[in-house]
Amino acid sequence: MKSRITRLAPLACMLATAAGLAHAQGAPAPASYPALPSETPAQFEPVTTGFNYVKRSVMVPMRDGVKLNTVIIVPRGAKGAPVLLTRTPYDAAGLTSHAESSDMKSILQGYDNAADVIVEGGYIRVVQDVRGKYGSEGDYVMNRPLSGPQNPTPVDHSTDTWDTIEWLTRNVPESNGKVGIIGISYDGFLPLMALVNPHPALKVAVPMNPMVDGWMGDDWFHHGAFRQVNIPYVMEQVVTRKNDAKWFTATHDDYDTYLRAGSAGELARQRGVSQSGFWRKIVAHPAYDAFWQDQAMDKILAKQPLTVPTMLVHSLWDAEDIYGPIAVYKALKAKDAANDKLFLVIGPWSHGGGIGDGSKLGAINFNADTALHFRQEILRPFLDRYLKDDAPPAGVAPVSAFETGTNKWRSLAAWPSGCTSGCAIKPALLRLGANQKLTLGGEGGGQGHDEYIADPAKPVPYRARPMQMGYDEAKGQSWPRWLTDDQREASGRTDVITFTSDVLTAPLKISGEPIANLIAATSGTDSDWVVKVIDVYPDQVAGQNAMGGYQLMISADIFRGRYREGYEVGKPIAANKALAYKFALPTANHVFLPGHRIMVQIQSSWFPLYDRNPQTFVPNIFDAKPADYKKATQRIYHSSFVELPVVEAAK
């Protein structure tokens, strides 16, 4: 090799000398070409003279100097119009550009806009990115807590809303100075934050399906069981400013993806979600400690005066935030002494279904567009009453509740209440008896029991497989409506116990929260308990063949057994000992009709909606190892019952 390099050296020297000589004599000038100017203007000015709206995008300054991207859409020619504000982590520009159109309703038609109410009501629409997301400056923190123990900074969503409304009232000349705030889910959590030290110009708030308590029963946990199907949401929402990182599929069936990973913690590590600061907080706080309690909006608002008229909107089949609206209602009701500040709407919808088509949900048909009724007959009059100058009284009842089963709207004075007057709600015990029979009332079933084997290697699916969480029906994704799925597949499994009543001969109405009272034992040292209250349709339904024998879930939830003695600290369960477990199921407003039957299903997994319980006590289930997951024998004693909030007419 050395001799070859020696031979090449003279050649390199000659080439270098030649290049230097050419340079000295003058290298040829580079070729020149005719100019071909760019056809793109330095600044394009859109022509919008035919549009029925004017759109502005501005950066609104907050008290700490951070500026938030804010899209303002003004109906063309508007004067003295009220402002309807939504704050969001979901891209303000996208939420105000659902179509490329000269028509205001067209660009707003979609999440998170009640477009018909906004446009027909003549509202100025404002949508703003929260700090740290999309076009806004600053740092993003999931559900940024109020300034205090969980947030050492002086700014939060309460102060950001106050500063935004202050700016809008001074800088939108077409407005009448009145602002309402509305939103769904995370965007519904933000109106609740706005109620903390509200700006004087904030005249009304409409939190729809809001995130309220992430541990007790909304997005992250339910009674301590982790909702692991939200790991993709954490990834996409938190790890980048513009949700650029996307969850990828590795199987056609989500069940396989989650089962193969093992624990929820392991799946998060495999997908890089553990890099997220919020994920690390979830893992560090598996119990209901101060981290979660300090952020619970029902607890926060219970300490605040109620000064802004507020309409809470709840969906009976909300797959994401089924706990929050009712919890806030209960926290605020005592503050509404004059019965004129707090309103509640209960609709037969999925999450956010109040702004879509409410004619049906899955296989369940309501015989009318219930969501349109809500928007036109309840929401718009309510907003107009408080936001428009000299508007007439709205005529909206304190509680507007859709009654499933009979498919009727009910106007009520409070919740829960079965009717306007002349009736009462009385607890009735739905007893889980021998031979898997349900009996309403009567004596308890004694110490007999039914049992099943819960195997973490074969957890009970939360819906029929294959399953894909998502919102695109064209791709087979139907997450929003899964709570109305037929439960027959689960009832046929050997690891699900099913108790069924006789055929009803008279209607039975329930309004409120069923309460599960289990007396149960496990051969393990930890366990989950899932309780489902189900309406079983007659074997044949004329004109609706698919509804024959349909098992419609009316109310259901999960409880992580380690929290039997208290939510703050998880403790091992004494093996093979009958113990009491008591927990509330989501609110219902339903009539079991004659010819139907009532069913209760009990199981120990709901997968992959919730992470698997190893059934062996470990300090933190996020860190559970494969060897920790063991089969267990589960016993449900006949002294168990579900307390139903039965509506009885006055005698």
C-alpha cells in the first residue's frame, strides 16, 4: 500500500500545478442564463369580498408576556354581536377551517363548533390555542393546574382566559362586550377553569362532556383502574407542540397490541411515551393522592362562588368523560340558591354527540334528532338569554334530561329527579341470587356464591374483536359508540357471571347512579371488579330484527380492588376472604319496558380499555412483570346487590 501511495504522489503534484496555472491564466466565466422571475408574489392578499365572514388571526398577550394564537371570525357586517369563545389544545386554525369556503357555517361545521347555533345566532366565533400548543407560545402542561401546589407559576387557564377576554372586549369593535365560553372534552374542561375568578365580561359558560377528575372516572383512571387505551392520546398530545408524533399500528386488533406488550408501563416504554413528563406523572401517582385531588375541578369549584350562569352537558354513553359533568353538578347545586345559575342537560349521546346527529347511537334509534333538539331548543335560547342585549327569557328548565327507553325529553327542577312533581326516587335492591337470578327487592340470597376463573392471559375484551380504537367509521373504527354495543358476546364467556331477572310486566324507571355492592372473594391478592347493568330486549322486536335479544348496557364501571379501604393508598386483598366492595356506576335516566329483562354482568377485566390487574399485589401495576400475572378464582356471593335509583309515583 505504501509503494502505491508513493507512485501516485507525483501525479497529484502535476494536477495541482496545472490547476494553479489555469487559475493564473483566468478560468472561464460561469454560464449565464436569461432571468426567469419567481411566479409567487412576495405577499399574497386573498380576495374575500364575497365571503359572509371576516377572519383574523392574532397573537393575544398574556400577563407573563406569552402570546396565544387566536382566530377571530366575525360575521360580515356584524355590530354589537356577542363573542362565543373556545380555548383548545387541538389546533385553533384547524377547528376554524373545516372547509375551504366563503361560508361561515361551512368552515365551522365539525369539531368543536355547534355551527348552526353560532351562525344562526349571529355570534362572533373565537377559537384560541392554549399555551404551548400549535400557534401559541409558552410551555404545554396537560390540564395545566391552577397556580398553587401543582403549578408554581402565576399563570394557568383561569388567568389566560381572563386575559383573553380582557383583550377581546377591548379589541373586537364589532362585539357588544359580552363573552360566553363553550367547549367539549378538554375544551370543556377549560370553561370550568374560566369559572375560577371569572372576568366580568364572561356572561355564560357551557362545559360539554368536560374532563373533571382524571382519576375518579374520566380520562386516565376509573376507580383506580388505568384506561390504557389513552396511551396513544398522551403520546400525540404531549410529546410535540403540533401533535406531529403519531401512534402507529402493529396489529389489526388492538387487543393483540396491548396483550403482547404486557403492562401499560411496558407498552409506554416500547413506544417512547415514557419520554413524556405527563406520562411520568401518571406512573408516579397510581393512587388518588394530592396530585389528582388538587386538580379535580368538582373539588375546586365547590370552593368558588357561582356567579356565571353555567350549563353542564352530559352524555349517557360518553366513552371518555362520563364522570365529570354530574360530579360538577353535585358540587355546585347547593350554591344555586335562586335556581337560576346552574343548568344540566343529559342527552343520549357519545362523547361530544350534542353537536352532531343525535338520531341514533350504534344500533339504538331515538326516533328523532335529539342533538338538534338540544341545540335549537335548549342551547341557543340559553346562550341568547345571557349574551344578547334585551334577549327574552330562555324558558330552559334547570335540568333537561332525555329518558332512554321511552325516548322522551323531561324538564326537571333538579337532578336526580324522576319527574317535575308527584314522584320520588327510592333505592331498590337488585339482588344477585342463586341460579344466576336477579330479584328486585325481597330478602338477600345468603352466603351462597357463584365463581369463575379470571386469567390475565385471556382477559375479557371490552368489545367484540377485532377492535380498533378510532373515530373513522370507514376504517372500521367506532370507538365513540362502543358503550351501546350488544353485550351478548361477554355474557357467553365462562369468566363473566350473568344474573338475569324475570320478564318485566310493568315499566321500571331509574334516574341517578346505580350503586354496586359486591361481596366478593379472590384467591389472589389484588383484583378488578367490573359491574354492568344491562337492558335485555325481548327475543323478537317487530320492525327491528337486529334488536331481538339485544343486551344494551345502561350503566357500567370498573373498580380496582386494592382501593377497597380507601382511594389514597392501595393495599393487598386478603386472599379467599369475602369482602365488601362498594362503588357508584355512571348516572342513568332509563325506563326498562315491559317485556324486557334486567341483567347484571360481573367480570374481572375489561381489556384493553383498562390495563390488566396482575391479581398478585405489586406496589405499582405500571411496573408489573410477566411473572406477576396469575390466574385467580373469583367468588361473587349471593348477598351482593346493585342499588337502583328507582322512580316511584306518589301514592
